[in-house]
Amino acid sequence: MMDKQIHLWAFLQGIGFFPSGWMHERANPAGVFSMDYYARVAKLAEQGMFDAIVFGDQLQSRGAGGRTPERMAMPTLDPVSLLTAMAAVTKHVGLVATVSTTYNTPEMLAERFGTMERISGGRAGWNIVTTAHPDTAPNFGEDDLPPKDERYRHAKEVVAKACELWAAMDREGPLLPQGRPVLVQAGQSPDGRDFAARTAEAIFCPAANIEAGVDFRSDLRTRIAAVGRDPDGVRIMPGLSCVLGGTEEEARANHLAILDLADDALAIEYLSESLGCDLTAFDPAGAIPVDTILDRTILPKADIARAITPAQEKGTPLGDFAANFMRHPRGHNVFLGTPEQMADMMIAWRDAGACDGFTLQPSYMPGGLEDFVEQVVPLLQQRGRLRTEYPGSTLRETLGLPAREAVAA
Amino acid sequence: MTRPFILSASIAEVAFAVPESAAPILYAAEAAGLDLLVMGRSGARPFDAQVLLAWAAPLTSRLGLVATVPASNAHPFHVARALSAIDFLSAGRTGWSVVSEGAPQGMGEDMVGAARALWDGWGSDTLILDKASGRYLDASKVSASNYEGAFFKVAGPVNAMRPLLGHPLLVVDGDDPLAVADADIALFADGQPVPPASKRLLKVAPDADPAEPMARFEAGEIDGLHFTLTDALSQLPVIGARFGAPVSARPSESGDLRARLGLPIPSTASNQPGGAVIPENA
């Protein structure tokens, strides 16, 4: 048995982690509409011994209603469909699809995931989300999202009901190989952490540095133990983006080259989309218009205030804040360095208890994934920290999780 | 263009939903020359046929993949997205058949109207994908649908591209007919009223004598045949042997499913000229 094995997930959303990533010479933006592309990246993830491929989701169109600029308005493919198609061309890699509890009934969820679970031979995972974007509600005939605490309360009921339905399906048709999909969660708020502690078997989170990782994992393990579950039965998988180079200088140059693909306006557009408020009319050299943002944002004001207040207090100009935001999207770790340095960093995080593994978010696709699989994976394997073959056929076996337990009440 | 003779079959057993059963059946369906495989039917759940379609997409290359969608246990926003994804993953080979399965009167029609409105929220030529100019798409070609029916109210736009087919083929069944004037394919049994559609497929037994249905096809009375499979692995080779000849004699097999079967998007059903165009060299 390997000591402190590093688990790997691949977050392969769209065109890569950086908003300018699709313009990279090794990016294939037309590919995200073709099966050939997905077959290639799914096989690459399996070659790299990833536990799972993950796709996020949203139930509204970015750029809808003129709120965000067109360069953010990228269409996506439904994650359950995409991952199930990938199941047909792979044997081992797990498939984690994000699906909302707010805008699906337990019956819809149970049937979709039950089918995905059977046809993939037990490789399905469900990233449970409650949907936070207010533009979603009108797509389901409602004016507004339910309040956050209500969405989480409802999520608990939906998960419990879906689990009942899977148990019934298991008795009636071909067996669900894992009994039910592996339950995954990605919330960071206190509500989200509490829900994760009770429900999740794996957790995706941002951690910009090793201290943040240790803090998050310790907090979650405490919460998990407090509800009577075993913390070792939950994998914590912070996001990790990277730009590699033969030397550290080369990696930094490669990073700048990706950022340079974006003009200054793209950074402001990306920030606008992330803050839920159009900032394109403001002077980039001026101060961050905090009051306007908090007044106009369609996202939760407290979250937005937390994101912008420190920079405002430092007097950072809007353009600089936007550029910095694009360099460190959504609080995730962006690693720049050589493949050796990256392997060292990953091992150090794992040994410090900052994570059980990482959710790799390639900066552009498919080149960023290719680089990691070709250059970093062999190093982790040489050091005995990454498997060289899959232990079984189901995602649960791959994650090294115990047989499924009941969801804590 | 000569009129294509269309071969279609449906399969509904739950056992189909495991890879060991499904893969050989898909290969046998392609080998038999089937144009359409309809997965699932009323009362044959639980499995989600849309999920099976996604799995079937990379394992097949010419078979049209049709999902039955229950009006009462689905939402048009989700259905529009899933079918759009499957249409891209199958390079333009999707279809759907809405079944009422206990849903209130009109709900199936409402499902069709809402999903079509969402697909039409994206123009055929929305994507630009130009690395040099940094223009990914033309947002002026994306619009809210603001669909409002008796059961579904869906603002849109949907966060999925317009399908390659524009709209997946709409298949209606005389056993559970949908009041839609411009369906693409109708399935009907002898003695049953034929739902309005561009193409009419007669339901016959897998071991039927080919002479009579072929004569009806030649007379222009029907456009092909539909079989309900109960033992797919033994029935598909029989169907291929008896009815596959006119399919394999077709002059051209290239193009997406609409092109191949001679089914343009009904003009009443779309405000767009065709399916999504993915720019080349991107």
C-alpha cells in the first residue's frame, strides 16, 4: 500500500481555466463540440491515473440579458451527457457530474444518475449543488431563487429521497454497481461545509496556498467527526491550476504568454461576470467602485463584499484588481514552475494534511492536460505517490472509500 | 434525390441499460442498417433514455439515436441541453419522442414547444471562435425565448448551443400521439390514424414478409418500417437480412441525419435556417 497516495481529479470544463485559454496555440476551441476531442481527453485522464473527470454546471446562460459581455457567454455541454459519453470510451476513470438539487426532482435525479451508474459500470459521482445564480430561476418558471438556507434544507431532503429511490432501483432492475453514485460537494460557506460534512464522500474546494488547504481540511474533518462520520472516508480535493516550463523562468514566461492573450478589457469582463455586475464602463485606472458593485450585483452581496473590500482598502485600481483576479481565478492555487517543482509541491501539500489530492484545472485545453500527464504524472509515480494501475472498476474503489454508508441525518 | 427507405426500431428493456447488453445491441443495430433506434417507451422505465443516448453516441457512427422523454418527469430546460450535447457528441444523429406517461393533456406538446424555443434562442451562425480577434461568439445571435405555455414557463437562453440538426428529429407514435402539426417521423400501426409528420413508418413484426410493406413504400403510402424489439440480438439480424437491402442500396450515406433522411427542419418549427455551424480551422 502506498504511503499517502495522491488522488487526482481532472476538471475539464470548457476551454480551460483561464478566460484567455481558448486563444492559446495549443487550445482547440472547436473541439469542445466534438466527441473526438472528449474521447482524447478522457483517455488522457485515464492514462494519467486520475480518479475522476469532473464537470461543473450552471443552469443559466452566461451573457444572458446583456449582463455580461459576449466573451464570457460560452455555451456548455450538459455534464451528465458528456461524462456518460466519456464512459463509453474509457474503462476506469470516474465521472463526476454537477447537478442541482433546486431545479431537479429526486425522481429525475435518481433516474439520470441510476442510468449513468449502470451504463458506466459503477463510475458515477454526483457533485451536489444548490444553484446560486439568480438568472436560473426564470428558466424554471420562477421569479427568484429560494433563499440559501432554504436551498440547503431542500437539498438534504432531495439527497435523502434520491438515495431511497436508488435503493428501490437496485432491488428492481440490474444492480447499481456502487449502490448509488459517489456523493461529492463543493460549497465553501458555513451552510455548504455543514452539508458537506453530513453528506459528501469527496469535497472540491479552492485553496490558494498550503495554509488555506490545511485550515479547510482540518475544519471539514472536525465537522465530519462531529456528525459521527469517519473523516478518513472523505477525500478533500482542492483545485490546482498550473503552467509548466523547463525552468522556473520558462514557466513564468509561459504564464505571461497566456495572460497576454487577453487584452485589458477581457480582465474587466471576467471580473464583471464573476462579481455579477457590469464594470466595463468604469475607468480601469480609477478606484474599485465598491458601492456601485454592491448596489448592482445580482450575486450575494456579502460574498462580493468579501472579495473586493481588501483590495479597495489597499487602494488597488480597478484594472489592476481585475488583472490580478484573472491571474488567480476564484481563489484557486495557480502553480508556476518545473514538473519536478510541481511534484514536490503536491507531495508537500499532501504530507502537510492540506489535501487528499488535487483537482487539476488545466489552464488551456487540451495542451495543459497533456503537459501534466506527460511530465508530472511519471514523477509522482516514480516517487511512489501515484498509482500505476487502477485498483478496481468502480469510482468508490478508485477513491479507496469504504462501502457506502448512510447519509448522516 | 431518391426517396430513402427508412428502417427504425425501438427497445425498452431495462436490461439494455448495462454495457454488456447495450454495446452488442448497438453494433447489431448498425450492422442491420437501422436508421433510427428509439430507446425507452411508455411504461418501460426506469431508465433515462437520454443518458443511454449519450453512451451510444461514440459507439455508433450512422445510427440515429432517439430518446423517449416522459413529459411528466423531465423539464424542457434540461431536455434541450441534454439533446443538444448528444447531437454534438453524435455529430448530428439525435432525435426525441415525447411520451405522455400519465402526464396531463397538453404537457407533451408544451415540452416540445419549450425545447424548440430554447434551441431557436441560438442562431445557426453564433460561433466565431477566432483566436486572432479574440471573438468567441456573436452575442447578438443569442436571445431569450421567454416561452410561456400551459405547463412550462422558460425564459432562456439555454446555456447550450443550437444542435447541429437545428432541432433533433421529433418522432411521434400513434400509440401515444402528440398534437404537433410538424413532427419529422410518425410511427403507426395498420388501422391506426397516422399522426401528421414528414415521414410515416409502419409498425410491423420483425419477421414480417417484406413483399407487402415494400410495395406500399413503392406506392408512396409509407416511408419505411418500425419494429418493436423484444429480443434485440436475435431480431436485428433478421431485420437486416429481410429489409436491409434498400438501405444499403442508397446512393449516399454522408451528411447528418436530416440530410440523410431528407428531413429539413419544418419551417413552422424554427426561426433559423438550419443547424449550428462550427467554424472550421478553429
